[in-house]
Amino acid sequence: MKRFKYVFIAIVTFFVASCGSDEKVKEEKVATTTDPKVELTNLIKRLEGEMHRSMKIDNVIAGQALQAYSDYSKNYPDDSITPDYLFKAGEIATAIQQYPQALANYQLITKKYPNYKLGEESLFLQAALLDNFLNDDTKAKVIYEQLIQTYPKSTYVNDAKAAINNLGKTDEQLIKEFQKKNGEK
């Protein structure tokens, strides 16, 4: 009977040890085969957290976030979060004065996600970037007009109309018009 106990304990010990090893191997496999989408999402969350904690924009972190947003949108274009990431990328690119990149993000939203909740804002921001930073009044006017036509009840319509009226005018001309309108000399 004692011999049976020892054999039984040895078998149980072996069994427990081998199960533990299998569990450890399974855990290691899970750790090394994490879903790339999850990894990219975690990277984006980490970078967003770093940007939100800072009082000042760190161009390095902003650049990493732009790359992560771009990677996500290229790899997962049909994911519901993709237009949100593109919009955030446009905001960050504008903040770090990467205006062509910001414009490209907003254009991609308009083209690929026409029903996106911030579609009209994306369109307005395209025109504003062209107007105020990229000095392309012709394209800005076309996009302002597209906004007015596509979203006639938008809160941006009045701003778009005013911007069209001011396209191509110098600061001095705008100041004189403002003064004249308010009866100043």
C-alpha cells in the first residue's frame, strides 16, 4: 500500500508538473502572438495618453501618433474607429503645422467615409487649411462651395460664405472693410 501511495504521488506530481508546463507554454504563446490590431490600438491609446498629459505638444510623440493612426487606417480601413483616428490625425498634424498631412487626412475622411459624424467639419477644415495655411484660394473656394451645397443647414455655412467673401484679401483690406462696416475711420 505504501508503494502504491508513492507511485500515485509520483504520477500526480508528474501530471501537475506537466500541466503547469503546458499552461506556461500556452501563456507564452498568447503573449508572443498578440493580435496586431490590439497592439496598434494599445500603442495609439498610450500615445494619446502621453499627449493628453502634456501641457505642450511634443513633436516626437505627435509624429509617432500620426504614424500609428496612418498604420491603423491603412490596415483596418473598414473599422468603425478608423475615421475617428483620421480626424485626430488631422487635428494633430494641424497642431504641429504639418498642413499637407492634415489636409490629406480630412480629404480621406470625406472620400472614404461620407457619412462620418464629423464629415461636414472635415470638409470645412479642408477649405480652412487651403485658405489659411496652404494659400490655395481657388481650391478653398471650391471646397467652401461644396460644403454650402452638400450641407446647407450646417453650422459652418455662414463661416464658409464669409470665408469666400474674404478669399484673396490682405489683412489691410480686411481691416479697412471691418472699420468701414463699423463706421470707423
